[in-house]
Amino acid sequence: MRLAAGLVPAEVQSADVLDHLDHEEWELVLDLLGEFDGNTWQTPRYWALLAETAIQMDLDEAWFQWRCVESIQGLMRVELTLSYDAEPLPARGQRPTWDLTGNDRRVAALWIESKPVLGPGERATARLRPFVPPAWAHLGRGDVITLQGSSPGTAKIVERVPPRP
């Protein structure tokens, strides 16, 4: 964890992290390191270190692995709204099909941020991880895409960070 803490830029770093490290409050430090803002300074190595730490602590490393891929492919956050006739949608582990622009259907993994299951008619912020990122390159903030399948809905793109060069 000290290696990961050392990768945090000084302008983002918090004295709390080092304090908690000194007091061996490992889970708290892992949480703090995983919550720092910013998408440009967090490298794949940073997220891989956090994922490995979670594994060693026998904790779920999925979030850190997700962020590792985002640090390479870029970030896409959406405001997802399910239709009223949709089936409940689990927050993670789903790879639904999306209609990007009139019959251009593509697959993207889904991570709903704020709840374990999104119910019919509900709204939540979610992250998408396209399987073929270049096919999604034309989309930007404000664009709306359609979720297909047994849990139909719409997603408005609210944040987009391009892939690393």
C-alpha cells in the first residue's frame, strides 16, 4: 500500500492516508486510496497495486480491477434509467447490449455505482466498459444510448474521459 500511496500526487495526497498507514489501519487506507478523485494520474500500476492489496487482505478486488481497465480504456459514466417494465438489473456482472445510434448495437460491461440492484423505473449513475472502445469513440457528454434486453432503459452520458495515449 505504501507503493500505491507514493504514486498519489502531492496536490491530491492527504496526510490522513500516511497517518492511517503508520497505524496499520489497512482497510481504511485501501478505501481512502480507492476514493481519490481524478482519472488522469491514476495509472494501471496504481490500480493493480490496490487490487493485489485487496486480494492479500481477502477483500473483493473487483472495483480496483475495473478502475485499472478504465485507466487504460478511458471512463464513461452515465445516468441510467430503467423502463417501468424492466426486470431488476444487478449492479455488476452484467454485459448488456446497447444501441448507440439507431441500430448500432454494441456490448459494454456495466457497473452501477450506488445500489446493488436497479429496479424498474429507477435511476442511478453507472459506468460502462465497452468491449470494443473505438466503436464508442463518437459518443460524448449529453449523448443518449439505449439499453437493450430484458432490462431496457436509457443512459445519458454524464462524463467521458478519453483513453490514455
